[in-house]
Amino acid sequence: MRKQRRNSVVAKSQKLDPILRIETKRDTNVKCHRDVTQHHDYDVQSFGVLQTDPRSVIESCQSRCDERKRGKLGLQRFGRVRGSVEERRNSGHHNHGAGLHLYALTFVSLFVSMRRMGSNFWLFATTLFSSVFAFLFVLL
Amino acid sequence: MGVPLNMVLLSEGLPFLVVTIGFEKSIILTKAVLSAALDTRRPRPQDSPMLAAQKVGVSSTPMQYAVQVAIQEKGYEIVRDYAIEICILAAGAASGVQGGLQQFCFLAAWILVSTAFSFSTFYTAVLNIKLEINRIKRHIALRQSTGKMTESIDALREL
């Protein structure tokens, strides 16, 4: 009885599935719409045009949709994934990007200023060596 | 020293650590040493810092003079900057703010102390070697150019 109900739910979800819209280009390129997959997961969200077998992509998308529509567990998973995506977008990602930019700019400015003072490479390298030695000395 | 070190915190905080510590002290000292080395090459007026260093009565080679003059000029500023940064980071480590700031400030303060030590020993020695290499290169270039000049003068005399 429960199995029949589950099968009917799965069949209904496959039939009425408004989420799954996949276009096939030629034979191998599969384009997946961004609005289709943005609520699912990172790997599905990130692909634009894939060079893989279209059947496997369709099957994976179907399985994800079925899992989502299967019940409370799927909804919980959907909420958790979507929450984690928004949290990652809003909170720390941009700040860490700015930190990485400053990190790179520090080394670039050191190299440029040492080069302006007449040393091509070695003063820059020894400055880095001394700092790395100090860092390791504190850590170890 | 009783402070737990989280590797995730370390890997995420490494860019901020580098930006906090920075390399501006070594740039300031290098600039001062190189400009002092240029000054020692030029003919000097009576009240130059080189003569002041000679009056104090220390070292003999021009490279040591250059380093000494540079440290006399910029040493106070560098030590003051180090002291201020270490005090600020120590205050951050003692503030008790949870979430990684305490560990970050503690690590950054100790790295600054260690960097100051290696800066005053290792980096100054490397800078001295670099100045000696520059002097040797200049000397070799000067000798080669004078040798070429004498050869060309001999060739002109033969003509």
C-alpha cells in the first residue's frame, strides 16, 4: 500500500514536473537553464553547457526532483541547501575575496618596490624567506 | 602557549595575517640603506652623517657605514612602529573576543616579534651582502671600461 502510494507520488511528480526543462543541442551538448537548477546544489547550479551524455544529466536531474518531491526529508534537504547557498553568498565570501586581493597586492607591491630600488629578485626573495622563517618559528 | 590553534582559522586568516604584518619595514630599511650607500659614494660636505658616524668612531668599510647611517636615520621609526603594532595586537589578544580574533591577534603579535628578530639579524646581513655584490659589480664594470679605454687610446696612437 505504501509502495503503491510512493510510486504514484513519483509518477505524479515526473508527470507534473515544471522544474525540469532541459534543452539538447546536437547530440552531446546539454544546456540546463539557470532558473531550473538554482535551488538544487552547487554542481548542478554551476554548469552552463556540459559536454557529457545527455541521458545521465536528465536522469540525475530527475532523481534530484523526485527526491525533493518525495516528502518532508526532501523539503528539509532543499531548505538546508538553499539556506547554505544564501548564507555563503551573503556572509563571508566577499570579505574573503577582498582579503585575497589585498594578500596578492601586498606581494606585488613588495616586488615592485624592491625592483624600483635596483634589485631584481633576491631582496624580494630574502624578505619573503625571513618572514616565512619567522612564521614557521612561531608555529613550530 | 596554551592557545589552541585551528588549522581552518589559520588557512582562512593567512591573507589577513600577511596584510597585518606587511613588509613595509623591510622596504623602509632597504631604501634608507641604499640611499646611504649612494651618499657614501659621493663627495660629502663637512656636516654629513658619514662624518658624524666617523666621529662616533665605529666601523671601517663603507657598507657598514651605510647600514649604520640608515639605522641611525630610520631605526627609531621602525622600532616604534613594531612596538605600536605589537601593543595593538596584544590588546586584541587580551580583549577576550570569541570567534577567532583572540587567537589571530595572539599569533600575529608573536609573528611580529619573531619577524622583528629575523629582520634585525638575517635581513640586515643579506642587505649587507647585497651591497657588497653591488660594489664588486661596479668595480668590475669600471675596470672593464678603463681597460677598453686604454686599448682604444693605444689603437689611436698606432694610427
